Amino acid sequence: MDIKEYFARISYQGSHNKPDLGTMSDIFQHHIQAVPFENLSIHCGERIELDLEATYNKIVRKKRGGWCMENNYLLSWVLKTLGYDVTLLGAKVYFPEYDAYAEEIDHLLLKVVLDGKSYIVDAGFGMAYQMWQPMELISGTDQPQTPGVFRFQEESGIWYLEKVKRKQWVLNQSASASHNVEEEVCRRVYLFTLQPRDIEEFRACNAHLQTAPDSLFVTKSMCSLQTADGIRALVGWKLTEMKYNYRDNMDLVEIRILADEEVEKTLKEKFSVTLDKKFVPINASKLSLF
């Protein structure tokens, strides 16, 4: 495991001698634009291992992506290697269709303390709810970013992450019958506490999410990548490309349904992902990712 090899993977050529906010933000931005949020292993008959070396080999050497427990675990190693004060935290993701949070922690994120301030660093949420910069851990303050306005709300030691949504201009409505375009102004993303976690506490969750029949990750194949001005995502056979704040506080959305023979080519061209094993797309869940 070599930090320079990781930097090459994310095309980062900036300085890294001083563990400051600017450096961390720059590395973070490069990571989310180079490393997809994806669960393709589940749909290729591969097991997702919660092992740092295996994750490093997968993301850095095989140029794959991963889900939160891979992306953020790898990023925690990167930041610790560079001298940052990093703590693992656990979150429960919000499912709007059920108006409920997960019963057990099902998301790994990072807290970084820098010059007396705490920041949440999360490179592993993906889709349209992926933050683009580390967020200062303060309650009730809007933190505008390119994807939209994020904010934390704290109540009795429980922290909630929210994102204020823009309107969406969908170019080809016919392909988006199930696309989430309702007038939802503010979306809850997840809740968490500041209780430090050990990676061992995520092993049961890591196994459950890739095997349970009702797991979102079992019922949907997904690969999303942040771009210079938006996001692209392949969920099942549906390719969505979104340009943030295209005009008048509105995101431009373009959707295309791929044929089977286009899927692997699209993964390679749009996400720089090449799979070792046969990939079987699926989109059986009604849960919305946008």
C-alpha cells in the first residue's frame, strides 16, 4: 500500500506536506471524481471484503470503486497516513419511501479534527446525495456546495444530515417514469452520533447488505461517479446524467435505458470500470436514489 500509488489512481498532483483543510478538500474532490460509488461486485458473484489491503487492491490497483465501507475506510487510511486526526463514525441511512431510518448502523463515515474544528468527510454515499467537500460539524448552518445546500441538525446528541434539493429539468420524460421528480424540498440523508467506531463493528452490516434479499444493494446494481459539473449513474440498465445548477437553480437530467450489450461498454467509457466476471444488472427495488 503506497500513498503515491493512491494519488496516481485519483490523479492528484497537489502538495500533501501539510495536513490542512485545503489539502484534505482537494484530495477528497479528486477521490469522488475518480473512484465510483458502486456495488457491482455483488452482481458479479464477488464478495466485498472489509479488509483494507483488499480494498486498496480493488480500488487503487484494479481501478474499481466501492461502497461506503470501502471508500471511506480507504480514505481514512489515506488521511491518517498524511497526519490527520481521523475517527470512524456509524450512521443510519434514511429511506423516504418508508419515512424511516435503518434500524442498525449501515453507513460508515469519517470525522476529522483540524485546528480545533470537527469536519465530516464522507466519500461513500454516492448518487445525488454525495457531498463534494468536507463539512464542518456545526448544527443549523447551511453549507452550500455544487450539488446543493447541505446542513447538519443536532438534537440531543443525534446529528442529522440534510440536503436541500433543486428542481430538475428532465430532458426525456418518457424514460423517467419512475424518476424521483416530486416536489421534495429538503431530503434527510442519514443520522449519526459522534460515538467512535471500530471497523469490526461494520462486519455484520457489510455481510448483511450484500446478502439480505431485501437489501437495496442486492435489489439494485449501481455505479455512480461525480463529474466536474454533476454526476452520472448507472442503476440497472438506466443511465442518468445530471448537470448541477444548469440554469436558474435547476439541475439538468438526461436518462437513457441501455440495451444489455451496452452495459459493460458504458461502465468502461463512462466510469472507467472493467469487470473481471460476468455482470448481471438488476433494478428490482422501487427505492429512489435521486
